[in-house]
Amino acid sequence: MPFVSCCPESGFDIRALESLFTDRMPRLAHMRDAASFAQDLSESFSLPTEHARLLIRSALLHDIGYASALRRFEYHALDGALFLEEKGEHPWVVEGVLRHSQADRKGGGCLS
């Protein structure tokens, strides 16, 4: 799957992500599910390769700010975006992490 090495240019890969979430495996599973869903969307809409890669990475990393080691402001989207920006992540991914919102869980959708 394309998100196995999610951020090679910033030196941040899936093993690094896993090490941040050793105490929060359900959160990591949710992040992987989001990336898988983004991959499916990318294929369904025939997104250009670079756009698909950035969408999948954004989905995978969207909740990275929940990692205890990254907490600064107690707002996971901001904490995650700041961390990724400092690591040299692509600006679109940083913006996606910063601006994502929680899905409505009332309907029990695929990302809940």
C-alpha cells in the first residue's frame, strides 16, 4: 500500500508513527483505516499520483497530534500540524492535518 512509507522526504515513516502510538493502538488503527479509505477514494476518482499520495498521507497523519509526546496545546490538530511542519512535511499535508474535523459518528460511517 502506498502509505507504508508515508513521508520519505521528511524522514518520517510508518515505523516512526507506530512508535508514537504504542499506548494508543486503536487510534493508530483508525488512522490506518482513514488512509485506506483515502486510497480507495484516490483510485475511484483517478486522482493524479502526487495528489493521491498527499491525500493518503494527510489521512494517515490526521490524528498524529494525539500522540502524548507531541502534546503542546492540548488541541490535536494544531499539535500534529506543528510537528509535521517542523519535520518538513508537505504544506498540503500540514494544512489537511490542521484543518480536519471530526466526522459525524451518528450514522456509523466508514471512518467512525
